[in-house]
Amino acid sequence: MEEIIDRVLKAEQEAETTVQEARTLATEIRAQAEREVNAKIALAREQAQKIVQEGVAQARVKAEGAVQEARAQAEDLELMEKHKDKLRTIADEVTRLLITPEYKKG
């Protein structure tokens, strides 16, 4: 009878040791998985940040181009407005030359 009790106690001890080892292993596996997840999250954040920065840089270049184009158009309009009387005179002269017959030009 004593031998059976010893075997039961020994089996309980072995079972407790096995459970403790399993808990330790589970904890290590969880910690490793957490480290891997954190590393992947960090990598995803870096990639997202890079994508956003590239998008911002492209938007900035487009905006600068649009601003330069708008300035050029504004300068063209200003130049045309400044010289509109001369341009009108030239247009009138060209029109007159086009509609006047050759024999009346001389």
C-alpha cells in the first residue's frame, strides 16, 4: 500500500513538474510572439511613414509647380494688361491690312 502511495505522489510530482515546464514554455512562446508582433508593427509603421513622406514630397512638388505656373500666368496677364492698348493697335493694323485690297494699300 505504501508503495502505491509513493507511486501516486511521485506521479503527482512529475505531473506538477510537467505542468510547470509547460507554463514556462507557454510564457516563453507568448513573449517571443509578442516580440515578433511588435517588430512587425514597428516595420509597418516605418513603411507607412515612408509612404506618407513620399506622398507629401510629391504633393509639395506638384504644389510648387502649380504655384509657379500660376505666377507665370499672372505675369502674362499683367503684361498683356499693361500693353493691351499696343496689342489692340497692332491687331487693328493687322486686321486692316488683311481686309484692305492690294490696290488700295499702295
